[in-house]
Amino acid sequence: MPELPEVETICRGISQSILKRKISSVVIRNHKLRWPIPKNLPQVLSGQSIQTIKRRGKYILLETKIGTLIIHLGMSGNLRIKPKEHVFGKHEHVNIVFGDKLALCYNDPRRFGAILWTIKNPLEHALLKNLGPEPLERNFTAQYLFDRAKRCHAPIKQFIMNSKVVVGVGNIYANEALFAAKINPVQKANTITLKRYQLLTKKTKELLRYAIKHGGTTIKDYSDSQGRKGSFQNKLRVYGREGQFCINCKTKLACIRLGQRSTVFCPHCQIES
């Protein structure tokens, strides 16, 4: 699933091409995503222009003067900028056409994503209103995590992957952040000290910024709005490296399952404190 750096990279990429451009038409080939795409979307969006493009967690918000398109890429979705006259992909479910040249194309092989419309404040939408803080903003602090964790007996990895606690930190970056902060992923969130949370928030911010700089992580099929793969996969220290040796101490990396997700860590460097 695309995580915060990948979604942020896509937002920045499409902004360069479609911001302030007028929508001439909307073509929907398949309404059946995770939730049905509104049938009146072509009528609503035609003639509108994208005023701002924002990200909230893993959601992309395309704001017009009359409402906001909320897009989620699901497990394997992507948004591509293509010429209006192009060969449609097999899983290309939606085209938003701008003028007579460009189209924003939504592709989603597994159809776990979403394209929704709201005329209200998008941040009050049911899918967004209970989300936690953005990890790159000032309100994501060690004190905030420490206070939220006081009654949490879940493993720290599941705690920081909870979007109600903090948004956008998926499996890849949770593995990497905990390794960078030398925290064992199975340690209960409420047993971690404020000092360790200070290191975790610092490393999480550094990691996400670095991943954005490198265009995100391409493990299987992620690519940006121009079809380019990310390069942060070349910087991964633990994710996907189970059975290999720790870059710090040369201990063999372990892999367990937490919340149905693979969790790779160093048994020597990431000792429960």
C-alpha cells in the first residue's frame, strides 16, 4: 500500500500538471471501487478547476470551488498524468480530462481504493475526521505519543501504525523508524519512556522526509504520477531484509508477524528496554 511518502510524491507530481486547470470531462469505466464512485461525478466536475491539492494521511484531496474529490489509492492504485488520447490500461477506471491535452488517470487493479465527493469540509468527512496528526507537523511530538500510549498495551509497531494515533506510517516506515530508534517492535507502547519517544519521533520525521526526497519506495508496483519508480527501497535497512545481517552489528535480522504484517528487526540492536 502506498504510504505517506508515496502519496506526498504523487500529490506534488500532479500539482505541477493540473493545478488551476479546467476539467473538460470525466470518464468512469468502473464505478465499483471500495465504495461506489458517485454516478453524477462527470456532471459535477465538468467545468470546474482544481484550486488546491492537499494530502491528509494517505488521502489525496482535490479541491474545487464547489467541493472536494477525496481519493485513496488502496493497496495498489496509482494516479498518472497522461495525454488525453492514450491507450487505456486494463485497470484504468477513471479519467479526469483537462482541456484537450491532459488526463489524470486512476488505475487500481485490486479496486481497494476510493474516489468520493463531498461539498462539505473534507476534513470532517467520516473517513478523515478521526485521523491522528501528520507526522511531519509540529503537533506530532514525543509528549503527544507518550500521553497517547499510557493506556495502550499493544506493541509499539501496531501503535504507530494506527491512523488514529498518527497518519501515514505504514508497515515499511514503521519497521524502519523502530530500527532507527532502536526500539523492539513487540514492546508494549505504554512501557516506552518519554526519552525513547523523543528519539522515535525524531527518526520518524527524518525517515519520512528522506523517503519523500527519494520519490518514495517501490517494492512491487508503486510509481509516481509520471510512471517513475521511487528509489528509497535502496535505502531500506530492515524492511524486506529478513535473514540478512544487521548493518550495525551483523546479527541476522529476525522476522515475525504483528497484526498480520511482516515485521523485521534486529534482535541485538532492538532490545526491549
